[in-house]
Amino acid sequence: MKSVFIAKATLLSLLLSGYALADDDCSDPVSDWQPRETLRQQLERQYGWSVQRIKVDDGCYELKGLDRKGNAIEASYSPASLRLHTLEIHFRDDGDAGDYLGSPLTE
């Protein structure tokens, strides 16, 4: 009896976690998407990033690159509005998060 309860609880938690992960997807209609090159130019001009790759994953533009100090960046953007969806910065040993605090990226 106890194992049935554990199995049901495990199944329920998996279903709920899958539902939460589904919210990470972008849902812009493809007809509204802006070109990837527009996003690349905007980030290079506005923030000095060096964009190495932009691909589509889960309906979002996902990019990898480097910021102006050489820190590795992984970010996802809404393809229609080009608004930041998620951002990961992998700081080098001498990296400093102070560059991002109070910037338009974190507001």
C-alpha cells in the first residue's frame, strides 16, 4: 500500500514539474518573428556582446556568446519582441556581476 502511494506521489510530482517546465517555452506565432540578425546586431551594438550562435529551441531564440569582458553568455529571447526571456552568465575567475546589476538586462 505504501509503495502505491509513493508511486502516485512520484507520478504527480513529475506531471507538475513537466507543467512548470512548459512555461519556459516561447509561444510567439512564427509570422511575428523578427530576423535573428536583428537580435545579433542589437546585442552587439547595445551591450558589446560577441554573439557566436543563435538557434531556435522551444520557440525561443537561444544564443551563446561572450560579453564585452569575455564572460560566457547563454540567453533566450522572445522571437517576436526580442525581449530577454532567460540569461545565464558564466563569469571568468576575475568576473564581476556588478556590470549587470541595475542594467536594462536585469530590470
